[in-house]
Amino acid sequence: MVVTVPSVHFDTAQYPEAERFDIWRSAVTTHQVSRPLDDPAPFQAVVDAWTLGDLVLTHSRIGAACMFRNEEMARLDGRDWVQVVLLISGRVDFDTGDGAEAQTLRPGELAVFDALRYLRTDASAAECITCTISRRPFVKAGFDPYSSHGVRVDGAFGRLIADFLNSLVRQAPAMLKDEIETVPSAFVALLVSALKAKGPGKARTAGRGAASLRRRAEIHIEQSLTSDRLDLRSLAKDLAASEASLYRAFCDQGGVRNYIRRRRLETIHARIGGDVHAIGDIARDFGFASAAHFSRAFKKQYGFPPRRAKLMQRRLSFNADVDEVSLFRQWKELLGPQGLV
């Protein structure tokens, strides 16, 4: 069966004008959202989104809005992604909360934002393309995007990335699920090259000499998720670190064991919608001793059993008759840590 990539179209035009902003805001769980007090224009939001593996591509036309997120919100909701925003029309003022002056994004410009860090935006009615990327491809590339928060990519690289995103929006509706495997890594490779070109003051790589123990451990874990010897002791040996220092590095995750389990569950969650293998077989490949053990862990993390996730992903891919608001909210749930903005 030929299957196109999962997508969603959401438009507030079908709802009463007085309810449109609240309907849109109800689907944005990653930020505090408000309307500018001095903007009397009726609110409108039109969102088209496609999920391409570790990358969610969004084309949005949204009325004026203010958005806020800080480190405490990131700690509580666990959303761990990087966003590239290409502004097509409108104006976005943003403050990264690090003592630097607020910046303004204008049409044709793009910037990078890390969901783990503070961000406040004040935007006019705007059209933009947003590329939301899991941190996983960056970890695999050995690059830490944390210090690239708020960096604006301009010049030749900026034009290349803008062309890539515009082309991706045009092609996404017709792309097939088996065609998207390398898209996230290809985009991240281009973005990393651009951020490295900004110089060491703007972006730092996560090489062995400069990276924190946490970043080195994340890279090793990502490459070993299916290994049956991935545990605290073997990780400490492979990284030439003490078990105590590794636990301290992951204390905000409840320790290394909890982090490994969460990453395995996230990886399985991303796979089960399109994998022909039984859920229990996939779970065993990632170190879960039994289907029951996996099901309990999955439900604890996501709030619903794995079979429901599999059915929901199929419904999102094939059912065109689902109510738009319900579909938009289901989409948010399925994307898990990546979110949809």
C-alpha cells in the first residue's frame, strides 16, 4: 500500500469569530499564549503540518499573538526539540532572556530556537514555515544546539535553508512515508554547517574534549538503544566516568536508567504506527523483558497503552473524516515530546 506522510490541516474559519483564538490556543500546550492588547483584528489561524520522522514541518498563517516559554516549563513538560522559523510575512520580536537585546525577525529571515531555553515572542499577524526537530539528529551529528538559541542564520546559508524549507513545503503533501527516512538528517547536516559557520561564539560542537558528560552520554545512549548491555555500569565504563558522576549528570531525569527507558519508549512510539512487526517484538528489541512490562512502562509515560497509539497513528494517516479540532489535538498528542507549533 502506498502511504503518504501523516498530515493535518486546521483552519479556524469554520468557527465563530469570538471562539477562534481560544480554539487555537487550546492546541498549543508548549507555551503560554495571549493576544496583543492593541490588536483589534479578528483572529485567524490556518495550519498545515506534516511529520517526517524526527522532523515536523509546519506552514502557518496566524493572527497576532504573544508566546512565552521558560526553563521551568521545559523541565515540567519534557519537550526537547529545536525549531527553525522562516518568516514569510509579518514581524516577530523575540527575547531570549539571556541579557541580550531583543531582536526582530522580518520577512525572509530565519532563526533557531532551543525549547529548553527561555523565549518570549510578540508577533504581528504572520505567515511562517516552522521546522521542529527532535534533538536526536543533533546528538547523532555530535552537535549541541543549546548555545545556538536565538541565532539568526543569514547570508548564503540562510538562503539555502530558506530554499530547502520552501521546497519541502511544496513537496511534503506528495511525499511517501518510505521516502522521508533521510530528510531529518539531511536538514540537520545543512543547519549544523550553517551554525558552525557562525563561529565558536555562536555555536559549539559537542566533541569529546569540550562537551559535557551529559552530552557525551546522550550520544552513546542514542547509538546503543537496542543493546542488551546498555546500563549505568557499562555506560560508565565506556565513557571512562564514575557511576556517581553519570547519575548527577542525569539527576533531572531521575537518573540514567530512567533516561534510557524514556528514550527507548520514545523511539518505539515513533515506530509502532508504521512497523509491521508485533508491538511485543519491537519492545523486546529495545530491551523490555516482556510485552506486559513494556505496556506498563509505555502507559505510565504516555497515559495510554501502545495499541491505542498504533490505532491512532493509523487513523491520522487514513481517516479524512475526523473532526478538525479533534484531529489537531490528537496530532499534538501523537507527536509527544516534539509538540506542534
